[in-house]
Amino acid sequence: MFGALGVPDPARGFLFDLDGVLTQTAKQHAAAWKLMFDEFLAKRARESGQPFVPFDSGADYDTYVDGKPRLAGTQSFLASRHIELPTGTPQDPPGTPTVHGLSNQKNDLVLELIRTQGVTVYPGSVRYLHAVRDAGLPRAVVTSSANAEQVLAAAGLSELFDACVDGLVALRDRLLGKPAPDTFLAGARMLGVPPEAAVVFEDALAGVAAGRAGQFGYVVGVDRVGQAEALRTHGADVVVSDLAELLDRS
């Protein structure tokens, strides 16, 4: 039975990914990844004499980095190109040819893009969040981003959430990143809700897989880039193009 929020009753906790579900910062993340990797790949091509194959901010972003912790995204893409780099340390200067150095550069770039461009929200998602809040149900952001606090503040969404599990919390508590379910499970614990009574909202394939792996009561896939079938394959119970559709179907 589906309630007024378009998800099965009795849903008692709501767990939202950030980039691509609530905010349109996914495009800024994709741009930052491309700027960082293209600089690295171009330099590597010049030094090796091999052709320069740029980072694809569509296919490469969706396949290798979207929804994953920053270090895991860097490692995943490098592995796809058969590139091995030292791990380095979190203190590596941005651009150092290590996994940490490239990841630090990407983080600096996305923060600068957010600072200069601002954060755009999805109006349907904001409408849905208000409906969940008005229903008196707890809400958490669960994101691999280490910049969730800044993004939520810039978007004017901070007051709509009861809890936040971000990349900093994951690092502190040694939580595995998506597609492991650890961060979503931590979000449910913060809300005091068992997984089977919680709903996961995700646009990334890794995030949907995490929701399914955690045996959550319902997983909503949010299709922003034309990957509805892949979201279903990875475990989404339903796929919508906008969260407001859930209100309209209730």
C-alpha cells in the first residue's frame, strides 16, 4: 500500500543522496573530475608519447566515479585506464601524481565551482522534502561528498534534515563507501529507524546498489541522465525522473 508520499506504508525514515537527487551539483562534480583528470592525462600523454584520451564527463563519470567516495572514484577511473599510482597521503598537495594528490585537486576544483556558480536545487525534490517534513518523518542526507555541509548551506536545505552522513563521517567511523551499504545503514541508525522501514533515494548506480545491499524497505532510483533501466538492474524498486512524481502518484 502506497501512502501520501508515494512510497510503501509504513515508511518511517527517509535517506537522500545529495548530488543529483537534491542538488544539481553533479554537473559541477563531473566538470571538476574532467578538469583534474584531463590535466593529468594530457601531461602523462606528453611524457609517454601516447595519445591523449580525455576523461568523458558522461560515460566515465557515471561508470567510475559517480556516487563513490573521492579516493575510490580516483582509483576506479585510473584502473579503467590501467594506470597505477602511489596512494600517497591526505597531505599531498593538489595535483601530486598520487591518488590522494589527484583527489585533493578534484576537491579544490569542485569547491571553487560551487563558490563561483552557486548551488541549484531540484524544485521537485524540495517540494518532496517539505512534504516529508510536514508528515513528521525523519530525514537524513547520505552522501560520499566531504562537502555536504557547504552544499546544503549554499542550497538553503540545512534545516530540512535531522542527520547527515557524509564523506567526513564515513572517514571518521571507517564506513565503507557505496556500493557498500554502510553509510545508508549509519543514516538509518541516526534516525532510529530499522533498514526495512527506511526509503533510499539515489541517482547513482553505486548508491542504488548500496540501498539494495542494505535490504532497505524501498529504493527509489532518480533518473537524471537516461539510465532508468540500469537503475532498475542495480536494485531500484521504482525509477522516477523527479521526486515530485512520487507525490503525484500517491
